[in-house]
Amino acid sequence: MNIPELPQSPDSNSPSPGRILAERQNGVPMLARPREQPLFEEESEEDALDLRELWQVILKRRWTILIFTLIVVTAVVTATYLKTPIYRAVLTLQIDREDIKILQVGEVSPGETGGWNNQDYYQTQYELLKSRSLAQRVINQLGLADLPPPPPSSLAQLKQWLAAWLPKTDDAKPEPPSENGRIEGLISGFLGGLTVEPVRNSRLIKLYYDSPYPKQAATILNTLAKSYISLNLERRFDATTYARNFLQERLQQVKVKLEESERGLVEFSRQEQIFTIGDKGSIVGQNLEATNAALGEAEKRRIATEAVYRQMLGTRQGLSQVLDSKIIQDLKQSKAKLEAQYQDNLSIYKPAYPTMVQLRNQISQVDSMIGQEIGNIRAAIAASYEAAKAEEALLRANLDRLKQEVLTQQDRSIQFNILRREVDTNRQLYDGLLQRFKEVGVAAGVGTNNISIVDEAKAPSFPYKPNLRLNATLALVLGLLGGIGLAFLFEHLDDTFRKPEDLEKLLGLPVLGMIPMLKQARGDERAIALIGHDDPRSAFAEAYRSVRTALQFSTASGVPRLLAVTSAMVSEGKSTTAISLAIQFAQAGKRTLLVEADLRKPSLHKALQLDNQTGLTNYLAGGEVHPANITRPTHISNLFAIPSGPLPPNPADLLSSGRMVELLTLAAEKFDQVVLDSPPLLGLADGLIVGNLCEGILLAVEMGSTPRGCVQGAFKRLRGARVHVLGTILTKLEARPGAYGYYRSYYYYYHTDYYGETTPDTKKLLVEGMKAEA
């Protein structure tokens, strides 16, 4: 393998580094800068929810979900076992609608159901069942105040034990509660165990009572129901007795007032001679109403006849009565026939012929008959109009007379109306009180009750709570939901790149390739790039061949001759990418030079097993070192490399010197492809200097590891230094459940029987990918 001859190093009178960098377009062949584009594109929200992506997140974070679920289920099951079992007794009550109402405003029939009043009634009964007075009554009957409190549960004992170990801030002991406070606490505890649940669309009510003792729970419910029924009977009896006494007194008073008002009304009507017929009012008033109605009808008829009459005065034969007259229509038809016959005979006879004269006389006779009939119709219209006027005048005169009579009677009926209204009011009040008194009398026998016990409470055999199966199921569901939520929270907080679309949206650059992670076998000390070289059918080698193909279309002139590879941070695979791309270019038949431009942490000489005693730094430092002396062949055909050499104290100054520009210019002339391994961008100026010396630069980003802010800052530095960024490469892609689905398809397409065989590494990737897809 021959090393290409390189020109001697320039003399010491070379221009200054700043001048060389400013005028480097005359030395290193550079491509035209692309048109400025926006730094970062705004991320747009997905139009549709990607269920496959959500499933991949669940697979990726499955251990987080399982551990969180296990913790929740364990905690809930443990707390369930430590709690005291509570037994629940059940009793069913039937409450019918109350069948008596006393002096309600408005009319409510007995046994009415539905409506707001019905809801209010039942809601009142529910609150009475939960009243403190009823609770105290049951407590007194059963003597619950004298019973000892139930023993604390294991969980409560654990809390007390923990509280005993905690430091106490106050040594003062709490004062014991007073007797009233103890009774109030007992009532509150009693009501805390009681539950009132109405059965929907029925008159049944379920009563539940929770207690650590099953027999006590049943006894309390049965006693509560009986006390509630007794209390209801007492309330009904008291209400009925009070209502009867009250209504009886009011009836006597209203009866006396009604009799006095009726006598006064009859005596006044006799004195004033005011006659009425039932509820229709006086006779004069009825006549006035009838006359007023008749006058209205007469006015309608007069207006109608007047309209016809005025139309008659304006026309002679255009009246509707004339046009609709059967006689006139028959006469016009006869006239038409005679005129037609006359015209037919006129072609034969002369007008003086007797037949013609006779026809003319007949036509004249029909005309006179038509005129006579029209005159009769007009006379009838005029007569109707005059009759309607006369009728209206008579009715109007009669109406005026009746109005005067009514006004005279109204003057005399003021006191009469007052007396009549008083009589009506007293009669209505008396009828209402009498009806209510009879209803109360019928309901006075309170032997029947509207509340009954349907099913008495029995001592439960099994505890109601805690329900281990229910709690475990709820804990499992909540744990899974919480674990999934926690997984999505972690995924949301993950600021790395999980898909190439994320990188493309953030930077506005294409992703030229996706490189899978290649794990080394135990005892294998070869560089990863060389492992991919030794297995050309592996997914790793194929991924870099894809990047090489993409670079051919990155510019109008193909692959940039001077190409640099960099990354935002260390350990993102930029050196492996530089070596692998150089290998791919060499395998494609290009004479390729690999330059180790990372003068702070070089690694290419170790990967290619080259001597690093002399290298790039020896040449850049201005020594008498020829470029051919630092260019070394490798064991790979067409691939040459320049190692870094000894580490300098000022790498940035050396990289920005004029000797670096001259070296790259000479390398671009002697080699088909030059690849530079550039230092990381963040915190260092070396990468920006190398990027400006090259025609294009590739940005390597480690998938799932590099934060977005670091990549964004690195790209901003590149754009600020006007470095031509060709695109990005996603490295260290893991073929595991939860990884991006496209890559598994990628491996499958290129590394199955399509090539005739499958390598062991590829088989492993395929198996893992198929499992994840399933």
C-alpha cells in the first residue's frame, strides 16, 4: 500500500492564522453556503393519537409500572389485614305517603304522590331517621352509653406504637371529656355507622348499620325502626288532636259570620229592588250584553251592504250580484245565439228582409230584459242597505237606553256587591273548614300507620369491610393506572430523542442515518467500527452504508470532499461514526484519509492500532515534519489515517493555524475523501474551527441519552459560526421492546434471508424486534 506523496511543509514565513482563515476560500475548495433557514422549527402537535407509540412507551417503562403496581397492591393488602372487620346489618322499611294535611295553602288531595311535595316529604323522613333525638332515644333504650368501647384495630395499635416512639412536644395530658361531650360523641359515632339509602323508584328504604359486633348491629337497626314508627304515631296523634280542636272552634266562628252576611244581603236587595238570576247578574245587565252583541252584528251587516251599495253606484254591470245572476246569464246566452243567427243570415238576406227585422226585434227585446233584471238587482241592494241602516239605528237607540238603566242600577248596587262578596267569602271559608274537619275526623283513628318494616335486620355472618378481594382489585387497577401515568410522566420528562422526527422538528435538518448499538463479545477488544467492518452484512455496517448513500445526495456535487463528524457531548459515537464512514468510503473504492482532529481526547489511533508518537500536532506545531510522514496506511484497503500525535496545551490555536488549512488543501488534492473526527461542540471552540475548515459537517446524536437542550445549543453554535451542517445521525439505537418500530422493520428487511443468511447478531436483533412487535 503506497502512501501518496504530499508537498513539503511551507516555510516559516506563512501568513498569520487569522488571515489564512479569512482567505481560506482560495485554498480549500468549499461549496456555496446554502440559503439561511430558520434556526429551529416549532413543534406542531400530532393531529391523531398514535396508539402504537403509546404501547411502545408502556413496553419501555414496563418495570416502572410493575414495581409501582406491586407497591400499591402490597400496601393496600397489608392495610386491609390490619384493619378491624366491620359487620353490616340491613333492614328494609316501607314509607307510604302521609294521608292527612291540615290547613294547607292550596288544594292537595289525600294520598297524592309525585311532585315536589312528595320529594320534600320523603327527604324529611330520611332526615328524621338520621336525627340526633332518635339516635339518643335508641342509645337510651339499649344502654349503649354504658358499654365499653371496641378494642383498637391492629392498624390503630401500630399508629399508637409509632406515636409512642415519636418525640412529644407537650407533656400536658389532655383533659377527659365532660358528660355532655361524651354523650355527643356517642351520638356522632352512632350516626356515623348509620346509612339511609332509598330504593330508586319505590317507597322502600334500606337502613344499614356498621359495627364490629354483628349482633349489636342487628339489634340497633331493629330498635331504631321500632322507635321511628312509635315516634311517627305520636306525631300523628298529636297533630290530629290539635287539628280537630282548632277546626271546630273556627267552624263556629265562620258559621255565625256567614249567617249574618246572608241576612244583610237579602234585606238590602229587597229594599233597593235589585233582582239577580243566579250567578248571571241582573236582568238589565243581561239585556245590555245581548243588545250590545246584536248591535255589533248589525254594524257588520250594514258595513257589508254599504260596501256593495257603493260598488253599485260606481258601476252598472260589473257587480258580483249581476255577474252571478242565473237569469242574466241565460238572457246573455239567448242574445248570443240570436246575434250569431243574425250574422249567419246576413250573408243570405238583406237587413230589410222580414226575417232579419224579426231577429233584430228579438235581440232588442232580450237587451231590455237584461236591463230590467239589472235594475231589479240594484234596487234590492239599495233596499238591503237601507234596512241595515235602520236596524243599526234602532239597536243603537236601545243600547243607549239600557246603558242609562245599568248606570242607575250600578249606583244602587255598590253596597249590594260589597255584601255579596262578603257572603261568597264566608261561604268558601266555611266550606273549606268543614271539608277539612271531616277529613281530620275520618283520619282520627290512628290505628293504621304509613310506616312498616318489610325485612327485619339479622346478624350478618361475614364482614362487610374491609373487602380484601375488592381492595386488592382496586389496588391493582389504581396501581396499573398510576404506574402507567408515572411511566408517561417519566417519558414526558425524558428530554432525549426517541424518534428521528423529534430531531428533524427541533433542528430542521434531515436525519441521514440511524445506527444500531453493537455490543462487543467478552474478550473482544476490537473497536466497534472494525467489528462492523469484519461483518459487512451486519445491521451496523448496513446502517453506515445507508449514511454514505444519503451523503451522496446531501449536496448538488455529491459527498463533500472535506467532511467532519462531531457531536454535542462526549461518548455519542462520533469517533465510531468517523471511522465507519471512512471505511465505507474506502470500500466504495475512494482513496480516503481519516484525520484525528480531536486533540484533547484522541481515540482513532487506538481503534486502528496506529503509532501515535508523531501526528497532526507535530505538523501543526511548525516542526520539520512532512505531511507524508504523519500519514499512515491502515489494514483496510484505500484507507489512510493521520493520528493526533502528542496532546498539545493549546489545541484551538493549532487547529486555527494556517498549517491546518494547507494540510486540508493538500489532502483534498491527493485523496478522494477526507473525514475529520472533530471534538465535541459544547464548551470547546475546537469543533467550530474544524467545521469552518470543512465543506460540511455531520452532527452525531445518541438516541435516548443526549438532552435536547444540548443538541439545540450545539446546533445554535454551528449556525452562529456559519458552519454548513449536512444533517444528523442518530447513534446507539437499541433493538429492544419499546424501541421505535421503524428500526426493527429496517433490520428485518436488510438482514434476513434477503441476503441468503442471517448473522448471529442479526438473529438476536430480529428475535427481540419480533417479540416487541407481538
